[in-house]
Amino acid sequence: MKRWSLRRRLSLAVVAAVTIVIACFSLVLDAAFERSLWREFDGRLIETARRVAGTLEEAEDGDLEVEPATVPLPEPTDATWFEVWTDRGEVVLRNLPEGQADLQRQPTVLRPIFVDLQSPGGQQARSLQLQVEPHTEAHAEAPPSGRMVTVVVVRDTVTLRQEIADFRKLMAGAGVAAFLLAALLSLLAVRGALGVLDDIGAQIERIDSSHLGDRLKLDDLPSEVVPAGRKLNELLQRLEASFERERRFNEDVSHELRTPLSGLLGILELAAARERTPAEYREAIERATQVTRDMRRLVINILELARAESSALEIRKEPVPLRELVDVTFAAVSDRAQARKLKFTNQVDEAATMQSDAGLMRVIVSNLVSNAVDYTDEGGWITAESAPADGIVVAITDSGPALTSEQRERVFQRFVRLDGARTHGAHHGIGLSLVRALTEQLGLVASAEARQDGAISFVVRTRAQGGAQL
């Protein structure tokens, strides 16, 4: 099914609205004009009836006499005829066309009565029945008798109806012309109004991966489109930052992989340069194996970090015993801790648990513990703590070396290894970045906090308790 463009939809909507407005206006104007003509027509009928009644005068003996009219009465040839009855039903005055029978009267009423009928020629006409009191002689001393006469006046409405029909034709022609003009102006207005969208589309079309720094020009946009343009610029800014992170990430990954690969290649080339003893070959193989293990751990961390930052993780929540989790993760690095003469204390309560993904929590705690074992000064101490009631899931604290506030934030960035402090070990600057990415996916917060005694604590806490302290 073909989709209609926005320009076509708006054009049709505007044209439909204009059509409805013109139609309603035409109907109202037609009704007003027709009512005005009929009101004027009925007024002339009443005027004629009163003029006819004005020719009757009541004498002293009660008889009705017809006096000459000061204004000529209508003739049948004028398409107007009349008839006058006394209250006794006697016709005292009539002016009817040839072949016309007596005009019909309604029951005696005081208000004017209008009736539509047909003339003797079969044409449409309109009648008025009106009761009036005749004049009395000027010299008569007796009071008026109260007698009433009934006047019926009929007038042909052919001319009136023709005027109404001509007006409707005129209105129809004017309506069609107004519709065409309004439709044309509406189409031009819609095209002009939507031209800004074409400009926006052209600007967006010019933005590609090599021009992510370009932004939409908001100064020339209508106020209604500015919020959308601002949001689009914000999206472009985030997209530019994302592409820049990906570029740096690729560069960093290439750099980090190039170093162990070069080392591995050097070991193998050196071993193959000449004949060596079995012990020398075994040593070369062990060194190559260690480098390969480091590379494998680096690649796994990079893949986990990429999955975490892309929100592609499947999270399955279950009860996680925190003390047992710390014990298991430390057991994996206990040999390294012992070799560096580190003292480890697990102060996590036996009953401390939380609802989370056990596998991801194991990765988080494992990286924190491994980071502490590798970077704590030799002969130092490491402590694991937890306070779920205060929002602190786990805190791995070591005796140092201490970090500045700027360094405490930088350690969570990818491939960052600080100079002058915590620089030894086999880490590649991925572990803490992975910790922060995973905690964000689990709705947690990871931070590095300095202790008053110079120790450093890496804390994972819930968002609701982000400010809680141990």
C-alpha cells in the first residue's frame, strides 16, 4: 500500500477544511438571503392587505362603504389579487383574475395567516389572511361597532422564487471559484510551510559518518520544529561521541593486542632462531602460553565489555549469597595474593544476599578482587565488606597506594593504567571498565572512594543508596 506524503495529507486536510467552511458559509448566506426575501415579500402582502382594508369605511347605519383609495390598488395583471369579507360572510370587495373562484378563508383569527398555494395558471403563489377593523365616518357620533372584515390577498411567487434560484446559481459559481482559489492558495501555503522540512532533509542527508560534527541550523526553523531539531542535534552529538568512543576503542584494542602479539612473535622467533635444549624450548613454550593466556583474558574482557555497553546482556535475577561469592572469587587469585604476601579478610555477613544475576555479579566481584590483588602494595591487606540494608552490595578495600580524586574516576575508563601508582600487574585496563558497564546494566553504581587512612575502596551499591558509606 502506497503511503501518502505529508504534503499530500496536509493539502487534502486544508482543502477539505476550506470546502467545509465555504459550504457552511454558503448555506448560511443562502438561508439568510431567502429568509430576507420572504420577509420582504410577506411585508408587501401585509401592506397590500392594509391598503385594501383602508378603502372600507363603516357608515352611521353600520353599512360598509368602499371609498376611493389614495393609492391605486393592485390589479390582477400585477400578479396580485384580493377579496374582502364582512363578519357576516358577505363579499364587499374583490379583485380576482378571470376564472378565479372565491379565495379560501381560514377560521377567524386575529393574527396574519400565510398559506402557499397555486394560482389559476398553475403557478406557485402565496396568500395572506388578515382581520382588520374598518374606518368609521369622520362625522359619525356613535362609537365604532367593533365589526371586523377579513382581507385575503394572494400574490404570485414566481418572480421571488426565480430571484432565489438566480442567487443560488450565483452562490454556486462563486463557491466553486472560491474553492478553486482557496485550494490553490492552500497548496502553495502547504508547499511553502513544508519547504523547511525539505531543507532539514537536505541537511540531514549531508550528514554521514565523516560529518557527524555537523548540526542542524535552528535559527531558520519555525518555532514548532525547533524542539525536534534540538533533539536531533542532541542525537547527532551522542552519535558523534559514540563513534568517537568506538574509534578510540578500536585503536586501543589494536594497540593492546599488538603488544602481546609482538611479544608472542618475538618469543617464537627467538626460539626458532637456532637449535635449543628441551629445557629452553619448554621455557619458551611456557612464556608463550602465559602471553596467550593474557591475550585470551583480554579478548574475553573486551567482548564482555562490548556486550555490556550495547545492552545485549540477558539478566536473570536470583538470590546471590554475597559472602560465598567473595570467597569463590578470591580462591581463584589466592596464589597470587599469597605470593605478594597480602592479607585477605572477608567480613561479609553469612546472611547477606541480594536479588541479581549471579553470573554477572561474579564477573564484577572477580574483577574487583583481582584488581586489588594485583595492585595493592606488597605485604598490604585487602578487606571485603557488605551492608545490603544501607544499599552497599560489596566493597573491596585495600591498603593502597592511594589515588587522587581524578585518578579514582580515570581508573574506570577503558585501557587506562595509571602512572606512578597501581601500575604493576598483568591487567590491561579493561577490568574496572567492565565493572562499571555491568553495574549499570544491573541498576547498580560502582565507584572508587578514598579512606582517611590512605586505603582505597571500590564500592558497588544500589542507585537508591548512592550516598551511603561504610
